[in-house]
Amino acid sequence: MKTSLSLVLMLFQLIAYSNEVKLPLNFKKGHLYSEWKINDSIPTKIMLETGFPKIVISKSYAFKHFKNKLEELESPRKIKLWGQNKTMEVNHIIKDSISIEGNIIYINALIADMTDSKAWKQIDMVFPIRYLPGITEINIQNNELIINKHRKNKQTDFLECKAYYDPNLKGLYIKSTLSLYDKENNKEELRGKFLIDLGAPNHLFLNRDNEQSENFVQKVEKFKLKDTTKFKPNHKTKLAILIPDYFKIDKFTCRKAFIVAMRMFGKSSKKYNGIIGNKFLSNFIVQFDFKRNRIYMKVLSNILY
């Protein structure tokens, strides 16, 4: 009986290992893209997300490949992206199982016309990695995405970050102190919540819809970029660029990077002081473990220490 049980456990381990899948990753214009074969045959252009709660499928793609599985909504819904005033209308949803490189995943997705969205118009599907099986590993420098990553118990070259799960956004955030330093090593600090967002195209954003963050931005006037030829001011978004000598957040110090302060507009965004974006994450191999609310990070870049 003991031998049989051991064989079953060994077989289960082999199955778990075999489900680890490597996929291409493309970092372009501040966003992360991948190409998958859905249901083993349909080429699909994917944008990866962590700060968006739903899978969103383009209307043209959905009607071409899943027309007989679409459900029409009694009344339309609206999608509004953070930092934008425009909305996208949703008239259909799809609830079904799909296969992603041999991994069966149940989806409850929104169908939207993406043609008017600069970020989304060239893609077939916006996919929050929360819905992928197991641990997901992102290596932007190596253009590699690993689904169902098998993580060894002791990886001393990875730093563990405790994260918290937002059930509304289906994403992870950290509670940390952001410290901005000038050349004389004087610092200004902001303690708060920072969302981890693969779809955010900079190192770090400060949310000017959050009262605490807005007060901080007003306080750190000395860090603001005054040369408006370097960026386009926007009255609606209250865009400002902060350029410290370096900044610290959680376990990491970052040099040669600026911080974007702006309004986010979304109702759910007000509780966040800021967003950690993909340019910051590009300095690491990042492993997302949504089951345990953990993020594991291995430093790759010399702008961090």
C-alpha cells in the first residue's frame, strides 16, 4: 500500500512538472504582450494585466471564434480604464472553458469593442494573470513568460514580498513606504498602498485622486520637473513628473528613474496611493503566487541595489 501511494505521488509530481509552459513575452510601448494558441489552434494576441479584474475579449475576435457561445446582456456595461475618461461599451459576455497550451481554464469574460482604445485596439484579449494556473513567472529582460511555474522551496536569490489581494480588482498590492531622496540625501516619505500593475507603463505612479498622495505631491515641489518641453502638461489628469536622485520602496532602491503623478479617475483607484509599473518590474524576474499572496523577485538590473 505504501509503495502504491508513493507511485501515485510521483506520478502526480510528474504531471505537475509537465504543465509548466514557457511562452513568448514582448515589451512594447509600455505594455506586455504574448501570443498564445487558444484551444490548441486559434492564434491569439494577448495583453497581460494584474491591475484589471476581468478578462476582456475584442468584439471582432469573439464573434469570429466564439459566436455561438456569446451571451447578450440585458443592459450594456461600461469599461473605464484608470487614467482615462473614455469608456468602452460591453453588450456580450462569454462563460466557457478554454485551453491555453494544454491548461484548461474557465473564463467569465467581457466582450468589448476595442477599436477606440490606443492600448487595446491591436489585441484580441486582455488577460489578468490571476486567472492562469499556479505561479506565473515574468522575465521582461529575457522576453519570457512561464505559466504554472514550479518554484523550489529554497531560492535564496529571490526576495519575498508580502502582498495583499484586492477582491474587486483581482490584483495584488503591497503596503510600503515610498522614500524620495535628493542629492544631499534628504528624504520625503509617503506610507501607503501600492498596486502591482503589469499594464502600467512606467516605474512608479502616484495617484492624485488619493488625498494623502495629492498632499505628498504638493509637498515635494523640489522634485517636480519644471521643463514642460520634456512632457505635455494635462490639466485634466494633473500630470506631474517627479525626478528624485533616487527612491526607495519596500526592499528596493531605484536610481535613474522618474515618477509620474496623475489622476486615475477610477472609483476603485482612490484607496491606492500609487502603482508599481512594468518598467520597475523589468529589473527583476518576478514570480506571482496569487494562492499565497506572495511576490518573489530576483534583481537583474544595476539601477537597483
